[in-house]
Amino acid sequence: MNRVISLATALMLALAMLPAAGVPALASDDMYVSVSAGGAHSMAIGADGALWAWGYNWSGQLGNGTTTNSHTPIRIMDSAAYVSAGDSHSAVIKTDAGLWVWGLNHKGQLGDGTTVNRHEPVKIMDSVASVSAGGAHSMAIQTDGSLWAWGQNNRGQLGDGTTTDRHSPVKIMDSVVSVSVMGAHSMAISSDGGLWVWGWNGYGQLGDGTTTDRHSPVRIMETVKSVLVSPGHALAIQTDGSLWAWGWNIYSQLGDGTTTDRHEPIRVMDLASSVSASQSHTLAIQTDGSLWAWGDNLSGQLGDGTTTDRHNPEKIMDSVASVSAGGAHSLAILTDGSLWAWGSNSAGQLGDGTTTDRHSPVRLMAGTGIVGGGSGLGGTGSGSGGASGGSSSGAPQRPGNPFPLIIGAAAALIPAGSLAFELLKKKGVIKSSTGQWQCRYCSGLESLLQRLWRLP
């Protein structure tokens, strides 16, 4: 649901502009590069840039021109680089950096100047680097670092100092590298690593020590590289890998072993690389690729094979590259590019062709919605501290230079075995097992990345 800039987004945008001659085409048969779980619908981007959608569709959030639910993935568009599924609307950045939106629009959350629902994608902006679709509002970061907001604003969640809804994008602040929105509050990371928050604060979800709403951005933390907003709580990963949580905690979604709300950030675990959360459950990836889950488990959305709530992080599976928590379901991409789903399936949001809940991860076959076998992944086990943690916040980020790229001498280092490594390998760009890029593409790639992300 809240989703932030990822390394995969940069790579998809950049690789799409590489010369076609001599570059093998990507196959989407068993590789996905981006995934996003909405309220009760799901979206994923294949390695070939195809966008797939499935699940609940009452307001046209699947983007296929209908309002009919789909229990299996439907191909919506091509050349997709990044996707964010909100509660009942969706947003996609294409490889040309254009932003497309569709679905529910009763509060202007599509940003097209109207309050008319859209059942098919509509383009609203250019030069977009990242987008986050929330409940009834949305935000986007342009390639110059400016942050734009639109939609419902009854609690000041747009951050423009008012409580007036906006049906078209309005500029909020500059020098932003990451954004996440959901419910009625928003958070952004500035280029110096500062975490800024605003909007509704009834459960202390802004983390400023109060329950007072904020209509303009307020700075609450430093050295933050990733942030995730859910309707009632929030999580942030600092540059040292520590995961912090605050806000509503009735289901133990903060992972601190209690059900006590927290008005200020508390440290939950270490070695976190990515985190994602719904209103009541949280998923986190550790730096070793292990996936951990905690909170509400009524529909099996934790993926541990039970429907028992967990007050502390529990290990679910290994080799996870990306994860996204929906309303009561979860999606994950493994380092081999395979897509897995579990949890509530009332509207077919798991994409397995049924409406049967799954309490353990099941693999989906690309474009078919057919279950490709049982989980068979690592097994489960309890974990207390020191584990985990990202809306699919994606690759690690750092202030001022949000991607762990070393650009110089026409080379960059990508961890061997990572999703980015596999993507580059399929493109024929990987030079050796160390993950060093070949020079024949590097000059153009370096130039593009510098333009998109303002790298030094």
C-alpha cells in the first residue's frame, strides 16, 4: 500500500532506455520486479514491464475498464516501472516517468481535476519518480525532488496547511526522496534523512509525542532511510538498520510484545531492510532476506500457517526481495522473481483462481493466477528482537544519495543474488559474479540515474 522509491524502480526506468540491439528480452514467465497489495486488490509488474491486476474491482481499481472482480491476474498495461495500490484506487509510473491513475475518485484522490471514478488508466503527471496511493489521498515525488499531494484533506493529510480537499496536485515541499501515505496521515523523508509527518494523529501515529493533528509537515526523526504509513500506525528504518514503530497497537501491529499504543517511536528490531504494513498487521524483511510478520492474523495474513495473532515478529520465509501488506492479505517477491500470496481471499485478491483464504504462502504462476505448489519455504519460527523489517519500501536508501550505487569509472556494484542483480543479468549487463556492470551501457545509465535521482 504505501510504497516508496526503490532501486528496482530506478533500474526499470533506466534499463528501458538502454539500446535494444544485442540486449536479450526479459521474460515474465517467472519473474516479477514490483508488487503492491491494496485494500482487497493486488498488482504486480513483470520483468518485461507488464502490469497485472486482480481482486476486488467495485470502483474500477483494477483498471481493466470494468467493475467486475477478478480471481486471476489480468494484464492491464505495458512499460510499467512502479506500482502503488491504494485502498480502492491505483497508481503506476511508466518507464517514461509518466504517472497513471484509476479507481475510486470521490475525494479527488486520482488528481485528474474531477471526482469521477476511472475504470481505465488516466495520465495526470510527467517526470514522476515515486508515488504512494493511500485511502482517499495520494502523493508523488517528481524527479526534481518536489513533493505533490491531492485528494481528501479533512485532517490536514495533504500537508498544505489547510483542511481543503484538492482534486489536482498541489506542491508541498522540496528535496524529498521518499513518501508514504495511508488513512488520513502522510510521511516523507527529505534528502538529509529527516522524517517529516502530518495529518491525523488520533492514535499518536505521527510519532511526535502527542495526539494532535498536524496540517503542515513536522520533523520527528533523523537518519531515516525508509518509512511506511498504515491507517493507524507507522514504521521507519534508520540508516543503521534499526526498525522503529509507533501509533495504534490493538493487534500488536507494532511488534513490541504489547497492545499499548505508542505516541513516540520505539525500537522493534535490527537488521531491517524493508517494511510494509496494513491497518492491523506488519511485514518486514531483514538484510539476510528473511521475512518476518506480526499483528492481526484472523485471515492468515501473517503466513505462518495459523490464524493466531502474533505480538512479536515471527519468521515466515527466506530469500525475500520485496513484500507488500494489503488490507488482510500479503504479497511477496522472492529473489528469484517468483510471486507469492497469502491471507484473505474474499475477492480473489490472492490471484489463485479461488476465494479461499490461504494461511501459508502460495506461489502464483505469471499471468495465470494458477497456484504453482505449496509454500515449501524454509518453515516458520518465532522471533522476538533482532529481526527484520518494509511498503515494500524496497532497496535500502540513504539521505542525499538514496540508492546504494557506486557510479564512477562506468561501474556499479549490485549484491550478487539480489533481484536487481538477476534483472541486470537477464539484460546481459552483468559482467561477472561480483555484479559489476559492463561499460558498454554504463555511460548512458549513469547519465540517466544522475538526472532521475540527482546522484553526485
